[in-house]
Amino acid sequence: LWCAQICILWSRVCLIFSTNRNVGPFVSMIPGMVTDILKWAFVLSIFYIGYSFGTYFLIAGDVTEACGVDDGSLDTFSVVAEYNFILLMGQSEWSVLEANDCMSPGRSLVVKLYMYGFSILGTV
């Protein structure tokens, strides 16, 4: 009797693999993939928003045209968020983070290390 119960219990697993003739196995997996993508987007947004605020508080207002940076000033949150997105895509301009009249070399190094961490954690 116990062996029969185990066989019936394991046969329930076969229900997972059952498919509809008209749909197929891969199309029936799409709803599960969509939920996984939404979970991944939620985790990514937590890292993205956190790093955007961190970058904003580290260098906002310090990297402007008055401080020797001609292009890509990071003085508003929206520009910082866009810069973090470009960094996430791997096409950022690192010269914006160089030491200048307003940002010391030590602070520039801290910001660069912070961005290196985001470029690694943001893509995981």
C-alpha cells in the first residue's frame, strides 16, 4: 500500500509536464517566465534607485560646468539616473568622474569605486 501511495505521489509530478496539443510546452511556460522577469525587474529597480540616490548625494552639484566639466554635468537627479542607466548599459563617460576643481582626487576615487560596484551589482 505504501509503495502504491509513493507511485501515485510521484505521478502527480507528471501533471506539470502535461501540455495542451494546441499550445505546446514552450508557450505554456510563458506565464512563468513573465513573472520571473517582473521579479528581476523589481530587484533591478531596487539597486538602480538606491545607486541613483547614492550617486546624487555623493556628487550632485559638485560636477558642473563651473567646476571644469564641459559636458555631462551631473547636477540633477534625472541626469544622475540617466547616467546610471548608461553605466548599466556599459556606455558611460568616465571622464565626468575625474577629479576637478570641485571634487578632490580622493572623492573622485570613492565615486569611481561606487560606480564600479554598481556596474557589477546592477548587471547581476
